[in-house]
Amino acid sequence: MEARLCGRALEIGGLLYRGAEAEVYEARWFCMPAVVKVRPPKPYRHPRIDELLRTRRTVAEARAMYAALRAGVSVPAVYLVDPLEKIIVMERLEGISLAHLVEADSGRALEAARRLGSMAARLHAAGVAHGDLTTSNVVVVGDEVFLVDFGLASLDADEDDYAVDVHLFMRSLESTHPDHVEDMLKSFLEGYRQVAGGDAVENLMRRVEEIRLMGRYREERRRSVWGQVEQP
Amino acid sequence: MVSVATPSSYGSPPVDPRVLYPRLDWSRELYVLGIESTAHTFGVGVASTRPPYILSSARSVYRPEKGGIHPREAAAHHARVAPEVLRAALDAAGLRIGDIDAVAVALGPGLGPALRVGATVARGLAAYFRKPLVPVNHALAHVEIGRLYTGLVDPLVLYVSGGNTMVTAFAKGRYRVFGETLDVALGNLLDTFAREAGLAPPYVVEGLHVVDRCALEADEPADLPYTVKGMDVSYSGLLTAALRLWRRLGPRERPRVCLGLREVAYSEAVEVAERGAAHTGKPGVLLTGGVAASPVLRERVAAMAEARGLPWGVPPLHLCGDNGAMIAWVGLLNYMAGITVEPGEAVVKQRWRLDSVDVPWR
């Protein structure tokens, strides 16, 4: 309750990251460190369509975060969702991205990958696909692992979407951490198996292989050249 | 009907191509003939290593009286007009076939029967007049004619036409396609809707597509499904929903469907282009292909690029749609880089993807 008496509800600071669709700003929410994800209007869209789309996407992202949380996956605490302003105010994580951790401390990174695997399995069991599961979208805070950026998540995902999540994780390892692909993937799948069971992992990986064997799979084409997409 | 264009109508490139293609040897004076027949257009153009670089562009477009493009009828049209278009392009360039150093042809992607006419003409010319034969990818030609006429050295490219909708950019020796339509192309979406709704043919009236024209009557857009998946767009659901709504509404409300369709379709394309620009960090945006002729789409791409602080550009109107000049231009570049094919091996490739083409001269 003390926190609520402190400062103003929302103070917005400097820009942390500008993507194609959204901007992320440093912020304080009743004095607590926070970030604000904003979906600004796009001048190339009809104002009415733009308004509708930004509202839907803001709400969808918050719903996906909530669904993840319900499934037992750590995500930043959502402080405020304002569909009128198209903003989500959320907890600011003071941690390190898995992408950085792989290079800095591979032992801790392996443990984080195992926990990420378990999180992905819980997420998938709840019918949610993250849609952009790269090492840049995993934040490690102490010994806790958080999944961030649900901007491309889908709530009515199917098995292909789950396989794409795993594929994207593998691709992000291959493009940015080529020396750690095998051990990181092994840990990830170990964590996935602990939650979903061995049969589920086998089925999943069969589908992942199918997707990768398509050869000109879309994600593969673009990520192999530019690394990850939308790095916060 | 054959239409002939020369630099007096489409202008000269604003930049010296040596800036765009520093790896090539520009010291020789070369002339390359290019043949385009991937879809409804049979076109022939002439390109040179000397200004004004694109010497002429002649074409005849197959326009069905009703319905869409029938591949066999398009091919029959191409075969009928080929000699006349060829002669018009050479005459406008002030050249004879003997002056030509190489014959280039678009071998794909496109409609098989239509492609085969261009390939047959090109193989015949190359074999009979003993000219080297140069294979050209049609999509690559749209991109490069755009670079030549906008002077954008390394742009993010939005290529939109009747058969293609893609976001592409150059990296490591090839154009990489990292966003595209999952089903129908943007031009195909607009044309199919227009046809099914009874608005077309003709598809374009006084430079404006009939869907854009019908949208002028609307005050608010109808609410239609907007499908962007990652960096890809999907238009098939939009088409179905738009047609269903069109049939349900009375004539006074129908323009709202046109406006909604147009707005959603263009927004999807420009949104994935923006994503591409953000992710690749390319310093400019190039809009190219047949649908790049749309003044409304140009406006939208301009708004996106300006908001991101990027220069943008689009080729001259005549060179947006399919034409032989762009085939001649890439044919010239390929020829200088030593890319030729034996006439006996110059088979058409209906699904020749842009991202499978090595581009050694960039």
C-alpha cells in the first residue's frame, strides 16, 4: 500500500527501444521501476483501422501475458493496460538477456535454458505460442527466468506454432551463439521433457524437423541473415 | 496495340549506374535486348552501358474482355504481337538487331505458357543471330530498374504486383525475402475483388484502379479482417470477407467495402515493409512492381518512410508495370558479369524464387 502513495501513477522517461510496431520507454509506476510499451499511431493507416488495430493488439498482448502467467510462466508483472492510450505498463526487469548470458556465463545460461524449456512446455500446454522465442526475449534475473515481448504471441496456437517456437529458439542459437547450439538445446529439451514428458518432446521435435526440412522456411530465411527480430 | 516508350517519356536515371554497380566494368559500349512475357505483358526493351542506359521499351498488354488472365490466351496474344513489339523496341532505340550484343529473357517466375513464348523468341534470336543468351529473374528486374531510377543504393524493397507481394533486401550476395504473401498477391486481390464484384474489367480507369475509384465514394471503411503474421501478409480471408459483405450490402453502402479492402490491403503491405525497414536498418525504401503505380499506395509508403526518416522512391510509371526494359537492364548486368545460358538449356522456371538467384554484380 505504501507504494501507491509514492509519486505519480506514471512517469515516462527515455526511449529504450524502437521497433516497427511499438516503442518501449523507461518509466516509473508509483515510484516502482517500470517500462511502458506504446503502440503509436501509424500515418499510413486509415485512422479508424489504425485505432482498432492498435487497441486489439494491445489487449491481445496483455491477454497473452496473463495466459502465460496463469500457465505458470514468469512474465513481467503487468501494472496497467490502457487500450485507449494503447499502452502497457509493466515491471522493469533488472536482469540480463539470455543472449548476453550465453556469452558471459555459459553455466548459468544452461540452467536458464532448462528452465526456459519447462516454461515453453507449460505455455504450449495452455495453448499459447510465444511467436518470437529468441534468446533476446528471455531475461534472467538472479536465478529466475522471465519471458518477455508477447507482441507476436497467439492464444489459439496449434502444434505447428509450438514447433515454430522451438525452431526460432534453435535459429537464434545458431545465428548468434553457434558454439552453444547443442548444449543449450539439450538443456532446453530436458526442461521441456520434465513438464511435457518424453513422448511430447519426440512429437514436437519431429514437427520441428519437418519445418526445418522445408528448406526455404520463411523464418529461417530471414533470421539467418539478420539475426533476431525485434530485440528489446 | 503496341505502346512504345523512350527516355523522352520516362526520363533518364538520376544516377550514374557505376555508383550502383561498382564491381562491373563499364568501359565497353554494350547493347542488350530484353524480352518480358511472364504474365499479361509482352514487352521488349533495349539497355546500354551508355546514357541514357534505357533506350526504349515497347509492349503490348493482353486484356481479357471478361474474367482474368487465361494463360493460354495470354500466350496466344504474345505470339501474335511478338514480331511487332520487337521491331518497335529496336526502331525506337535506333538500332538494328546486328547492333545488339546479347539477348536477355525473363525465364521466370510467371505463367508457363506465357513464359514459353518469350523464351522461344529469345532462343530463336540468340541462335539465329548468334548472340549470347542471358537469363533474367523477373522479380530481380523489378528491383533493379527501381534502384536505377531512384538512385537508392541499398533499399528495403516492397515489390507488389499481380503475382507477387514481397519485402526483400540485399544481404550476402542475394536478395533475401523475409516477408511475403502467404496466399494471393496484392494485385491479384484487388483484381479478383473488382471482377467478382462486377467492377471490372477494365481494371484501371484513367490511371486509377477501379477499387480505388469505388473507394472514393465511401466516408468510412468497412471493418474487414487484417492479417499480418510475423512479417508475412495474408489476403485470402480479406478477399472472402469483402466479397461476402459486398453481396450483402446495398449499392449506397458498397463503396465502404472498397475503402475497407483497399485500406486493409495497403496497410498490411506497408506494415511488413516497415518491419523489414526496422529489422534490416536499410537506409531507404523502394516501392516497385505493377501495384506501385497506385497513387494511394505511393502516398502510404511515403508516409511510412518519412515517419522513419528514410528516403523512398518508386520507378517512373511506365517502368512500374511489367516491361522489357527492366529485363534488358538486368540482362546487361548479368551479361557483363558473364552470366549466359546455352539456348538449348534456357528452360522456363515458373517458380523461380528471387532468393535463389545469386547476384554477383552487387
